[in-house]
Amino acid sequence: MALMITDECINCDVCEPECPNDAIYMGAEIYEIDPRKCTECVGHFDEPQCVQICPVACIPVSPDHIETRETLWQKFERLTSAKAAEAPRAGDAPVAPTALG
């Protein structure tokens, strides 16, 4: 079950940095949650961190994205694997900046 942010959001900016999956972003008017990245913090925390910190309680489960805990865990594993593949590995040579001219 991915979460969603309702129009009761006051844009207080506290939820975005709490998301371990970078699923929260500023939308056209309020913050939004990318359901492809939201795992409800499964794999990271016992409770969704955005829900815990939201001062106006505007982050319910999205009825359009109902998922089982197993599905959320699989999404967590996929996201974690993708992030690890993008990260530089120990021993990799740093990329030297190029001179423009």
C-alpha cells in the first residue's frame, strides 16, 4: 500500500527529508508521493516516517495502490538493489573534471 498526501497538506517541508526511498517530492501545489517508490518504510522502519512526523495527519493509504506487506518488501529490495547499482564502488577511480575551452 503506497501512501498519498491529501490536499490538507500545509507544505511544512518535514516529510520529504524523512522518506528513506526519496518517494516524496513537491508537486504542483502540495507534496506528493511516488507510489512506485513508497514502501511505507518497510525494510527501513516499523512505521512510515512521513505519517509519524506529519503535523496535520494528511498522509493516508492510497486506495489506488493497495499492496501487501510482501509486495512492499519486494519493492524495498528492488529499490535497494537499484540504488546499490548506482552507487560508486570502493576502489573506483574518481571521474576527473574536463576542461571546457
